[in-house]
Amino acid sequence: MASNVSELTTYMAYLNGEWKKSSSGETIAIQSPYLRETIGYVQAVTQDEVDEAITAAHAAQKDWAELTLSERGAYLDQWADELVKNNEEIAKAVMQEVGKGFKDAQKEVVRTADLIRYTVQEALHMHGESLKGDGFPGGDQKKIGIVERAPLGVVLAIAPFNYPVNLAASKIAPALMTGNAVIFKPATQGSISGIKMIEALDKTGLPKGLLSLTTGRGSVIGDYLVEHKGISMISFTGGSATGRHLSKQTAMIPLVLELGGKDPALVCDDADMDVAVKSIINGAFSYSGQRCTAIKRVLVNEKVADELVSRLKAEIEKLTVGSPETDSTIVPLIDDKSADFVQGLIDDALAKKATLVIGNERKKNLIYPTLLDNVSEDMDIAWIEPFGPVLPVIRVKSDEEAIEIANKSEFGLQASIFSQDIDRALAVARQVEAGTVQINGRTERGPDHFPFLGVKSSGMGVQGIHHSLLSMSRERVTVLNLK
């Protein structure tokens, strides 16, 4: 396959260990969000091809599970090496396809290689346990239970557009390491990036059929994959509406869902303003706010609100706006529909008398960084996740009011608290309903060995390397009955 996406390559699907065209004869055009033109085509895989891939996966999984951990790990370590070797090519694909700055795309590839290698080491250091029967009242000391971990079978890994390499590998690597086969469904906008990373995996000589990459229309293969009887577990990162739909469609199989967020930054009146401003700017506006863990609202004590807003405005004025090829912080959003959605939230807030501090400029799908002050609870932007570079500021009178508004959200992914009083910060942190609370830092995923989870509409189950290895395997208990 050609290495340069700008050559309008028609990419193959990776089915049963072979790169091939779909029998549908159809392809899907992938548009670059900043070039605003087609940069390649991916296959529209059929339901019959999904069936064949899942059948092949079950067959390959049995032999794969028989390999030692070290043998499986050797494939994954080689995959990490191939990713690093092809860093520039993969990063360029990520940049062109999802509009992420080139340097950030390169960092994503390196982070992914580190994640894969850590996954191997973590699995090698996870030990089973043995139990003696007489540990329970009346139990027989001649009973010994041996507890090991066993694979689930075939894992369906569904990745989002915004981290198309890292959030794919964070599912694929632990699934393979625990002895599973994988069906990988990248986001349509993210398919070329996904193909590039699987090209690197294919170079390791991975057993045929163990992993298939199914690109295609969600309307044709989305629900079909999710409801398929041959799928043993699903790991999904994406929007909350899709996650809810997915959880209703599936029955009796494990699910790990990492969904949307409306992460608040709670700024107390004793906050270190330098730290708060830097963290909020980075948290809200990097990659144009197209991160599930972006700071998406600021709840600031009214005593320091004027200072915070004026300092945020000054920093926003310095943000670079433009192309990911020049590593701009603010880049065009993933598509026009997303930009329309963000613009609608801004328009609603201004119609309801929010104060426009800076921004509200737009060129096609490029939304300039926007700061809204005096946002009230009747505005959509107070509650709805924009996935774009707009930040609402809600002024509060107390920590209690900030906590109350923070917890009214349907989401609970992360939150940031800014205070120089650690006791105060911890007291607030314990009351905020979120999977992770950052004290004096921006909301973000990682380091990748930390548990990562959302509560309420932000997800179910736990990610992070150790927890992903657990969620993609099960206990297998063998009891020895000694004479």
C-alpha cells in the first residue's frame, strides 16, 4: 500500500490476516478536516465479511491462548517497535485525517508504543492466587483453589476519532495480551490512522485471523457487530448517546464504555491564579477542545472571577489558530456538523445574555477560541458537551454552590479543583461526582497506568492498563481435592 495519504490511496480492509477489497465493491471517502478535500478511501465492509472475520477470530484465538505470556508479548513488543519506526508516516496520517497538530500526533504514536510495552510487562507481573479451604469456617483444609485468569474470546474494540492510534491500542494490546482475538472497528474518521497502525502490527507476523479491521458504515455493520453472538466483550470509546444505545443492544456480555464529559474546573477564592489559568487554557483549548477530558466549564468563586476571566482572555489572545501542519493549538473541528453544533451552543448562550469575552468568530469548520462569562444554568452551554473550543464561566458564591452545579451534570468523567489549601481541595474532591478529580492540574487521561473511568453518563467499567487486562479476562478457578 502507498505510504502517502495525499496520493488518494484506496485502503484495504484487514480481514482474516489479509489486506483485501470488500466484496461490497463500495468505498467510503475520508475528508480531511483542514484540507477540506478527500485524502483517501476505505472499504465499506459487509455483514458477511464481519461473520467471516469473527469465525476466523474464534479459530485463531484458541491457538493464541495456548501461547505463553512471553510469546504473546514478543509480538506486541515488536508492534511497538514498528510504530516507533513508522512514527512520521503514522503521525502524518493522523494529522491529515483528524486535524491534530503534527507534533501532538507524533507524541501520540510514541505514547502508544510505551502503552503497548507497559501492557506486556504488566501482564507478565500479574499473578494468580491459591486459596485454602479452611480459610472459611468449617472449610476443608484439603481443598485448594487455584485462581488464574482466562481470556474471554473475541473482543470488539471500537475507537474514537480524536486519539485514533492511542485509544485503539489501549484496547487491542490488553485484549491480545490476555489471550483474546480482536475485531477492531475504528471511527470512520480515523480509519486511515487505524489502518496504518494495523499495518505495523501485521509486520510482526501476527497469526492470521487473530485480528480483523472492519471499516464500514455504522448503519450497515455498527449494530450488526455490537449484537453479534460471536462477540465476547466490547470496549468502546465515543459519545454518550452511542454508548447508551450500545448498552441496550448488547446482552449478557461485559462492556467497558468511556463516553462524554462536561468536566468542570472549580476555582476557589484561594487558588494560585498562575496555575489555574495555565491549566484551564491547556485543558480547555488543546486540540480545539476535542477531548473527552477537556475542561468544558469553569465554576469560579465570584471574589476572584474578574481576575480569572481577564487573565483567561489574555491567554486566549495568544493561542495559535490555523493549521495542524504548523502545530496550531486551535485547528478546524472534525467536520462542519460539529462546528455547526458548537456555534449553536454559542448562539444560544449569547441570546440568553451571556457575556462574550472573546471569540465567536468562524471560518467554515474553524471556530476561534471563545470565552463566555456570566453563563447561567438556563443556557445549553452550561450542560451540553460542545467538543469544541468554547469555554463557559459560571460565577458561584461558595464551594458548596460549585459542587452542587458540578454534580447536576449528567456527566462525571473528570474535574479539576484549584485551591492552595490541600484540606479544602480534598474536601471538595470527595464531594464531586467524577471518575477522577485533579487537584491543581488540568483534566486529562493518564499516565496510562492510572485507572481511568467515568461515572453517570460518562461511562461504565474501568480502563488504565491494569484494569483493562482485568476487564478483558476472567477468573478461572480450579479446585484440588486432596486425599
